[in-house]
Amino acid sequence: MRRLAVIAVVATIAFTASPALGQGQSELAEARQGTSRFHNVVHAQSAGYGSTLDLLGCFENPAEGGMGLHYLNGALLDGAVDAAAPEALVYEMREDGQLKLVGLEFLVPEGLVDPDNPPELFGHQFHPHGVLPFWILHVWIWRPNPSGMFSDYNPGVAMCPEGVPVFGS
């Protein structure tokens, strides 16, 4: 019992001694609160988010997992980073046609980023997309990700349904 108490004290000190960790937790709470209404895609659409299916398709990587369908709010592509207002919402596409909110994607156009000073949110730096002209950060707040909360792909998200266009193919 004493050992557990010592571990709890050390963990508490480490958590409170790290402002970045505390800030990241606060930002995650803001993201959850700011996006919870978007579990219903109709609410996302009325807030200015639109499907990228026709333009980009569904995202997946058979080796790393699914990513799903993105709903993008182009008005938010202004370089500002706000935990409660992600530029894109990530939905899992189910075989029955239903969409399930599983994550968020924050995007900053590459022309607005100093590569030596990338944007940061939740204590994590954005990284270049690699294909599209954006610096990005995914956060899987609505579906646990065995690869990590900030990984691009999530093996816990279903691959794109058959017949749906896949990004890059």
C-alpha cells in the first residue's frame, strides 16, 4: 500500500510540475467540449463542415489502420490553432452508411508555417502532411488509438467501405 502511495505522489508531482502536460490536458478537455455536438453530422454541416469524400476520398493505410472520412471547415484554414475548433472532423464510415465521429484533425496551410517553429497543440508539434500542402495533427479523442492518441492512422477505425474512393488510389 505504501508503495502505491509513493507512486501516486510521484505521478502527481510529475503531472503538476509539467505545465505542458497540464496545458495539453486542458486543451483536450476544450476539444472534447467544443466538438461533442458533432457526433451528429448534421450539426457539423450546420457549423460549416463539409465532406471531402468527392474531393479526397476516404483515408486509410492497410499497414497502419483506418482514418476515415474528413469533414473540413475551410473558413478555419486561417493559420490559427484552437483546440475547440478543429479544421477537420474525422468520421469512421460504417458499412451501413452511418458516420461515427472518431477524431479531429488540425491543419495549418504550409505557407503559414515556419518549418523551424511548427504549430503545437496538446503538447505535440504538427508535422507536414507529406502529400497535401498542410501541417497537421490528428487527435483521436472519440476512439482510442492503440498506436497513440496523436498518430495519423488508427487501427481501431474501420477501413473504408468497399466501393468508396480511397485517398491516393
